[in-house]
Amino acid sequence: MNYRHQYHAGNFADVMKHAVLVQLLRGMQAKEKGFLYLDTHAGRGGYDLEAAASGLTQPRAPEWPDGIGRLWTRRDLPAEMADYLEQVRTFDAYARTAADTTTTNPSDDEQRLGPRFYPGSPRLAQGLLRPQDRAMLFEAQPDEAAALAQEFIGAKRVSVQALDGYTGVKAALPPPERRALVLIDPPFEAQEEWSRIIGAITAGLARMPAATFAVWYPLTTRAKLTDFYRQLMAIKTLPPCYTVELTIAGEEAGFKMRGSAVLVLNPPWGSEGPMRALTRYLAPVLAQAEGATGGLHWLVPDL
Ligand SMILES: C[S@@+](CC[C@H](N)C(=O)[O-])C[C@H]1O[C@@H](n2cnc3c(N)ncnc32)[C@H](O)[C@@H]1O
């Protein structure tokens, strides 16, 4: 496992995924009853974007300027994006205080076009948990898991598991709350990632047919995606589901990853409108070449 999310934190894919996640959490909270938030691939929880600019051996071009950096000073945010940005700003302020980062030159901060600290999915979720909600975070890479445990030391209603997240789906569902939102956000380093996702969804639905699943995946080759959707549609118990998609360039631009998507199974009632609104807004703002698009597509309509 070579993947380190730190280098990608706050990039265009994170922005879309995390804005979607915030809306899913809001949708779950439309009901008073508590739920379990299960993060199968949690990462380290929060990221220092300054550290992300230095690779293990040499400096790397940070990815956040073309993600969160493009939103940071905008004044035309729709409600869904303002909601997400507010969570990012709150985490940034909290983490600065915790790290006591008084920069040597205050104008460095004034010139920054983004946060210094960026919340990963666990921190975003934790920031929105109500007293009746709870989070379980799985992270298999030992260093990342240790950092995650450190990030949440003493946190109430949050448990960190240094274990395989796919196994976590089987172990944790159904939870006593009988309501769950499962985020599956793997690194896609291995070819079998796609089939492991299908396996986890199948096993998860067998244990808890009404659970909400959100799966992040890259929009790369058409063949790969066609195969994924074929395997997905072959799940006999597949519930209503849609994909939220955002591309930053058309196919002809030749990007290795021209966008990303979040597949949502059993979406919370009323979530379709907010998802459409945020992708409509993000497509032109995050575009890197001609042909950027955003949208929502039902795979199994909610009749
Ligand atoms: C894309 S990152 C997660 C980012 C995080 N969800 C967020 O939005 O902030 C994927 C993470 O999964 C971890 N990982 C890889 N395989 C795993 C597995 N089988 N189970 C749990 N974690 C895994 C990697 O170490 C990495 O930290």
C-alpha cells in the first residue's frame, strides 16, 4: 500500500466527494433517529496542506490549488457548497489552534488561497455528528491508522479500527441503531478494488438492505466503468441508486483521470436536488479543459 491521501487532499475529487458527503449526512439527519457513519477507507482524518507540498524525497506540486483553492474566495456559492466550505473553514480554524501555527510571516496566511488544514472524510463527518450519531473509521495502512487514532484521541462517539474496511462492512452491519451511512473510498491501487467494492456492497446489502452506501470512484477508462456498472446491475437486491459525476475535462483532453463520481445506494430522501445543484456549480469552477460536466444519473430509479 503506497497510497498516501495527503498528496491529494483538497483536490478537485476531494471537493466533490466531500461536498456530496456533507449533503448525505444532512439527508441522514433529516430523521431524528441516530445512525452509524462507517468510513471503510478513512485515511488520517485531517491533512496539513503545507506538508502535502513536500513529497517523501522531493517537492511535489500540490493538488489543492485546483480544488479547494478555486472555491476559497468565491462569493457565489450555492447553499450546498457554502455548507461544505463552512465545515472546511471550521476544521482549518480548529487545526490551526491545535497546532499553534502562528506563521512567522502573517502575510503568508493572507496570501494563501486556501486553508492550511483540510478535513478528511472522518473529520467532516465528526463535525456534523449529533449526540445520537456515531462513527466507525477503518484504515488499514499502519502509519495512516496511527495518525487517525491520534487525530481522534479522546473523541466521543468515534471509534478507530486499524483494519481492512471491506471486512469492517461485514462486521459492523447491521448496527444497533438500524440506520447506517457507509462511505467506501478506496485508493484504487489494485485491479481487484472494483470487484472488492461489489463484494462489500453485496455483503452489506445482505446484512442491511436499507443501509445507504456511497462509493467514490475515478472516471478513467470507459471499459473499466462499463464493467463496474455491469457487475453492479447484476446484484439482485440492488436498491434505488444514482451516481453523482463531475468531470474536469472532456475525453479528448486525454487526462488519465478526467473526473470522479460517487455512487449512492439508498440515497436519503430529497438528496437529489442538492447533488444536482453542487455538480452544476462545480463543473465550470473546477474545469481544467474543454468539456467539463457535472450531473446526476439514476441507475435504479426510486419509484
Ligand atoms: C482515498 S484515501 C481515503 C480518503 C478519505 N476517505 C477522505 O476522504 O479523507 C484511501 C485510504 O484507504 C486506505 N486503505 C487502503 N486499502 C484499505 C483497506 N483494505 N481497508 C482500509 N483502508 C485501506 C489507504 O491507506 C488510504 O489512507
